[in-house]
Amino acid sequence: MRPTTAEPSDGESAQALRPHAEHAFAAELAALAAQDDRPRPARWKLSPWAVATYLLGGTLPDGTVITPKYVGPRRIVEVAVTTLATDRALLLLGVPGTAKTWVSEHLAAAVSGDSTLLVQGTAGTPEEAIRYGWNYAQLLAHGPSRDALVPSPVMRAMAEGMTARVEELTRIPADVQDTLITILSEKTLPIPELGQEVQAVRGFNLIATANDRDRGVNDLSSALRRRFNTVVLPLPGSADAEVDIVTRRVDQIGRSLDLPAAPDGIEEIRRVVTVFRELRDGITADGRTKLKSPSGTLSTAEAISVVTNGLALSAHFGDGVLRPGDVAAGILGAVVRDPAADRVVWQEYLETVVREREGWTDFYRACREVSA
């Protein structure tokens, strides 16, 4: 049985640089649970409707405002939540920066009240990270036993009817990935050393994320892929939606870092988003000029990072208001990943688009200065 994680006090939550979703939004989750009278799947903290409301935002009958955690098509969230209510696992697929990890965390927090049952996928992730390991002191002293066994997050989720998470599934070696096949199809995890098995109890499910730009993204075996319902998270559909996402996330991050409010720099946020979208799409917003795209992804997550860093610069070395000079260096670093090819793309964009754009003179000068 997994030890119960102590609930953080208000002071501890305030000190955490990035609280887990279930702690950061505990008040919203509690408000939803109190007013949620819809049917809930076994061991779910909320009904599927309430989980979707938690992610997408809304106003409850008592006036409680639920802030949006994901800004995007409602149907995507509904399909993801419905998948978790069945016996099929959920695979969130998308380009870098489309909030796959963010959505995964908030889904687990809303469904199970615990988003920490996490396996981080890397090229070196061992089979034990998904199945179980051993306490070797106990193993040598007393031999194989349940006391010597160290359960993985997936095993814990199976035993307790919780939601497990696997990040970057396609980075995990193929033979380790396939460890999940029996878990997801038979809902059991054999322990041959003990002649036992762990059977998943109702409420168990798994959310995996994968980057569809990684080499080897198709290395998931067909047997494993069949065990997942795949939901593709798209990039924001409009500039306004992306500006809204960046502003919200920067504001949340900024509060934890005591930075100025993001809306004070909304003009610069819109410029950052415009630059990223145009270079990403290979065409200007008005559709008149075709552009070369750099090698980087220029994702929404990178835009959030650029603006957050700019706010820190303005707070500590400026007047607290986000200005072109605060974001210019961050944009350069995001765009120019390949010094040879990307610098040519950036310079061409500066001279043919930014330089000629009305009202962008100060932004052009700031970018020219850091690009020199």
C-alpha cells in the first residue's frame, strides 16, 4: 500500500515554487465536488462533467468561478475524460508545447485527487520504473517478499484504483514500452518472483503523452497502440486564443515569483505570439508574405517562457512594465537554434516584416540590437 502523502499546509503551499495541481487548485476542486450531483465512475473524485468543467472553466450555481486550465476545443477534453471512464488508456499526442503534460496532470488531479503517480520517460527508463523494483537490503537479508518489493507508480495506481501518468512514452525503449501491454489489456501485473500478481481495481487507468515530432514516434508497437485511445492536442487555433493562454500562464507563474502582472505588458505578449505564429506557419498574419520557418517548434510553451523571462527582466532591471527590450533576447534565443540556418531566417523576417510593420519600430530596434 502506498504511504499517504501529507496534505501541505497553507504555508507549505505558499512556499512551493510549483504546487501540484491538486494543491494549487484545491479550492476549485472542493467547490466542484460539493456541487457535483452527477454519477461518478468508481473511485473518481468528480463526475466526468465536473472534470471537464475543471479543465475548461465555468461558473458554478453558487457563483464559484472555475478558471480554465486548457484553452481549446471542448470536444477534445470531453473525449479525453470519457476515455478515462472506460477501460482504455489515454494517449495525448501533439507537437512540443501543446500542453500535453499540463492536461495530463490536471486530468489526474481531478479524477484521482493525486497527479504524482508519474513515470518520466527517457531513453534510459528501465522496466522497473513501470513494473516494480526491489529493496536490495531486504532482498539479500530475507529473499524475495512483498516487503522487499518496491512498487512503481503504475503498480500503486493499479492497487488503489488511481490514475497513473507516463510522460514521453515514445522516448522509452520499445521493449520497456511493451511492459504496458499486459497491464493495459489484462489489467494485471505479474510478479513471477513471488508467484503472485497485482490486479487493477476499478478506477485504475493510465494517461501517456508523446511528442509527434520526435524521431521514433511510430516505434510504439501496434499491440500497444491498440490499448490507447489517442487524442491529438492541437496548437491554438487563433492568435487571440494563444495570447489568452500565454497571459494566463504567465500570470500564474508570475504570482509565484512576485513578478508584475502580465496584463500590463499585453502589447508585448501579442507581439511575441504574432512572431511565433508567423514563423511557425511560414506566412504573415495577413497572408501576404511567405516566410521561411526556423528549425525550432516556437510553441506556446516557449512563448510563455519568453514572456516570463521578460517580466523578470522588467521587474529587476527595468520599471516593472514589459517592454520590447525585455522580450527581444528571449525571442532571439527561441528562434535561432541553428546559428547558421536560423539566423538567416530571423534576419530576413526582421527586415522584410518587422521593420515595415506599423507601430513596431521600438520592437524592431530592440531585436536588431540583440541580434547584432
